Amino acid sequence: MADFILKTANDYAEQFSTNVDELLQSVEDFTLQHHPKAHMISGKIQGKFLETISRMIAPKKVLEIGTFTGYSAICLAKGLAQNGELHTVEIREDDARTASGFIEKAGLAQQIKVHVGNAMDIIPILGENWDLVFIDADKVNYIAYYELTLPLLKKGGWILADNVLFHGQVLENPVKGKNAEAVDAFNKHVAKDPRVEVVLLTVRDGLSIIRKK
Ligand SMILES: C[S@@+](CC[C@H](N)C(=O)[O-])C[C@H]1O[C@@H](n2cnc3c(N)ncnc32)[C@H](O)[C@@H]1O
């Protein structure tokens, strides 16, 4: 959890939100015990939030950019329409392998397709149109992912973008560091884009919900 989030408020939110299932708990436990970058996992509140949004939309086609250990893919897949599919892209083979193992255990191997490689190369060859896109990979490419996926998004479709507060660093003046600068530039880029409407939520590390008009 980012330092700028009030721990007591987060604990309270977790206490009064529906518990995640055993499988998701095991993904989180494994990640916290074994991954040096465990803080990147969505975790309970954001995971439940992603699941809820997905259930509300009931998407047929979901794209996730940044699989990590599979936590958010499994959450998002819970809301898929019947015969719906989620495609998730991960550049690191080890993480993709870990995610695939958990996806298999969750019984979601038919619905979730894990692609290994650079999302910028893989997304164009998938040849899909998306109902919901979750952007959660390297921050310096957020604008590139947005510009790549917005034309592939169905009218009325949704983009969710994670870490849009970047550990609170976008709140500093001036904004410093390449990641915080990239996220701040992304937020400005989306806010002035007439093709979309956006709300930036202060959930966890900041999450924007973007609707294509
Ligand atoms: C913040 S983590 C994703 C967390 C995951 N969505 C979750 O909530 O559990 C970002 C992931 O994006 C991956 N990544 C970074 N650059 C990428 C790229 N160009 N293409 C695909 N994946 C990338 C990283 O290896 C990392 O696993």
C-alpha cells in the first residue's frame, strides 16, 4: 500500500468489504513471500473494485496490460460475459509463468489468455476490439498504451488506468522523476481529450475510469 494512504482507513475498508476467495488470497500470499516487487499487486480493495466494475460492465473482451502474478486478471475475469475472454500481456516470462499457474488453478485457463512480450508489439497483433482495457504496466508508456488502445475500444467502452497518483508524487510541485512525470503527463493528456470522459479516483494508488464517447 502506498505510504500516503491512511492505513487505518484501508484496514476499515478491508474489514467491511467482501472477502476475497482462497485462490486470490494464495496469489497475494505467494507474491508477498516470493516477489521482490510485491507492492505492485492490486490487493484486496482494488481487486474487489476491479471485479465489481467488470461485473457491472459484463464485458465480452477485456485487455490487461501488465499481468504481474495474475491477481487483477483473475479479479477482472470474474465479471466476464458468458463466452467472454480476457487477454493479458506480461513482458517478464517468470511473472507470466506464475500468473498462468494461478489462472489454471482458478479454473480460468479457457477465459484468460496470457501473452508474453512487450505490450506495444502484442496488442496490435491480437486483432480484437475491447469493451474494457486495464492499463497497469510501465508508467512511461501510459500515453502510448492509451493512444494504441483507444481506437481499438468499442464506443462506450472503458479504460481503467492504475497508479495515476504514483505514490502521491504527482501531488508534488514541481513533479519530479520520470515515472511521476509520465503519469502526470498521462493525466493531463486524458483530461483534455474530447474523445473521452474521465474520473480520477483516489483508490489505493489512484485509479482513473475513462469512457470512450
Ligand atoms: C504493476 S505490475 C501489474 C500488477 C497487476 N496488474 C496486478 O494488479 O496484480 C506491472 C507489470 O507490467 C509488466 N510490464 C512492464 N512493461 C511492460 C511491457 N512493455 N509490456 C508488458 N508488460 C509490461 C511488468 O513486468 C509488471 O509485471
